[in-house]
Amino acid sequence: MGTIQIDGSTPKLTIGNATAEDATILFDGNAQDFYIALDDSADDLLIGLGSTVGTTPAIAIDENLKVNIPVTTASTSASTGSLTTGGGAGIGADLYVGDDVYLITDSAVLGFGADKDTTLTHTDGTGLTLNSTNKLCFNDASQFIQGSSATVISIGATDEIDLTATAVDLNGTLDVSGSSQFNGDVVLAGTTPQLTIGDAGAEDTKIVFDGNAVDYWIGLDDSEDKLVLGTGSTVNTSSQAITIDSSGHVLKPLQSAFFGTVGTVANVTGDDTVYSYIPSEVVDRNADFATSTFTAPVTGLYMATVSHNISGISSMENGQGRIVTSNRTYYWNFSPNNFSNAVNSFGFTQSHIVDMDASDTLIFKISLNGGSKVADVEDTTTMAVFLLG
């Protein structure tokens, strides 16, 4: 039999008679046979290799018009695999791929959106490029990485950016506009390392040491143009312990210091009676002096000074000054030798560096000797105590 031609306006060739049996068109080739057939047991239309229906099918179409290509040939190029096409392919819904997807041409582009406003382009030898200033978002649009301009990369987060690494290498200027917290060491390396705090604006800047019980800070009091060290977390006058002004003067405005004047002590007898000086306060920084006693606020060395002015000396008398602390007593003797009745007053100053523990006390005292002779301690007598360190 040769060619079969079926003419007519609606020609039809029917194979089978609706019975439970396969119906086949067989292409009997020289080297390979192929078939198009109805696999009646599976209710699938098959296109396959061979002469037996169901043997090595290449394409299967089921009753739901689902097209299946069961061949498992792997693809290593655009022209290999179970299915190849010389042109493009359109897919109207989701695409699920069970293995790898490769874009195998340089500068290949993945486009997103109805108008492909967002693209991801292969940059040969470098990586991938997201177009324009579009963002690569995480979780929602508020968290992203973005090339916000031709020269700036922006990283945005709703709350926190967490970098976890053995080391983070930053090359360039670090501009931090908010608070910073470091839980490990901070090392400034290089030949001339520099940490700059502030941007030359009219504002206080500081480094705060967050302690368990007390905070400390080093900062710039911009309104006073002073470098200051103090307690707390705010740059303010009341907590400044050390200040350095623009001329290099170093002050310790909270350092304990007392200065006072003594009211007249009349008729100091010459029978070795010991008198305590009871000064009037002129300066009492840190409120360490009460009545006649200075109380050490901390353990350290203190400079104690008294300037005596004594009058009413009728003849030779000897005397002894004393600085009495909780640890020890410091003595010095004085003798207005060869005074006549016409010269009956004298003055002198005595200083000692004394060591005191916290809460130790210090009192200035004086005594005269020489029988019944008497003298007066003048109200120009002064005394002072200062914490050296």
C-alpha cells in the first residue's frame, strides 16, 4: 500500500473502536522504530521509541493534558538533556526545578516584575549586579543592602546589624552617629593611629566607662573649651574631677582642700597647756572639715600648713606646734629668743606632708612654756589642708 489520503472538509482517521485495547501508529524505520499510541491501561497518549506501546516513551500526555517527559538524560549545555529548544520558552505560571539552574552565557540577565524593572545581571569574572539603586531586601523592605548611589553602599536594618566573624577588617573612615558598644578589645593599628570623637560641631563629646556601681567619662566640655574627666555619664560642671583648659592649665575642682582663719586665742598660758585651733572656714572643698577637725575622705598623702601669728610676749618664751593625726603627731619647736618688751610678737609658717587613711582625722594644736607667761594667737593665723594624691 502506498500513500493514504483522506479528503473532505472535516476529515478524520479513527484508530480503535472504544474497546479496552491500545491503539498505535507505528513508524517502521530502517534502524529505529517510533510510535504514537494510546496506552489504554494508563489512558495516556505516548510518543516513544520502539514498536511496543509503553516501551521507552519520550512524551506522555494524560487525561488532564499534563505533558510528561520521562527521559532522565542530564543536560550539560543548551543542546543536551531530555528537552531542548532552539528558541525561547514561555511559561504562564510557576516553574519548579528539581536540580540546578544554569545561565550559561556571559552577561545573562534575570529580570523581575511585569516591566522587568529589577534585574540581576551576570558581570563576567566579577559576580552579579543588581540594577540601578534597587535593594536586596531581607524579611521585609525595611531590611536591605542597596547601592544607594554610584559610590555608596547602604545597609539598612529595622533594629540591629549583627556581624559575626573572627575579625572584621575596615579600611577607611568610620563615621558613627549613634551610640557604640564594644564587648571586646579595640585596637588602633598603623604608624599614626587616631580615634576622632566629634565633627567640629558645637557639642560636648565624651567616652563613657560604664561601671557596675559608678560610671566615669572623659570628654570635651565644648562650651568651656576644656578636656574634662569626671563621674557619671553626662559632661557637667558638678562632676568634673580634672579639667585641662585650652592653655594647658590643669585643675582638680573636686580635690579635697580646706583653708580657714583662726579667731584670736587670748591668754595662751606658758605652762605647756595644749590649745586646739578652731578656725573659721574660708574654703572647704568636699566638706571634710567640721569644728576643729579635718577628716580624710580617702587614703593618701596630704599637705598640712599652719601660719602662726603670736603676740603679747612679755619675755622669752618657748613654744611647740603640732599636727595631730590618727596615725601620728608631727611636732616643731619655736623660741622667740632675746625679745624685749618693745618687740613682743612674731610669726612663722610650718608645713608637713602627712599620710592618712580614709576617715583619719587631723587637728592643729599649739602650746607655750615658760612659767606664767602668756601670749595671744592673733586672728591673722591661718591653716590649710590639701589632698596631694
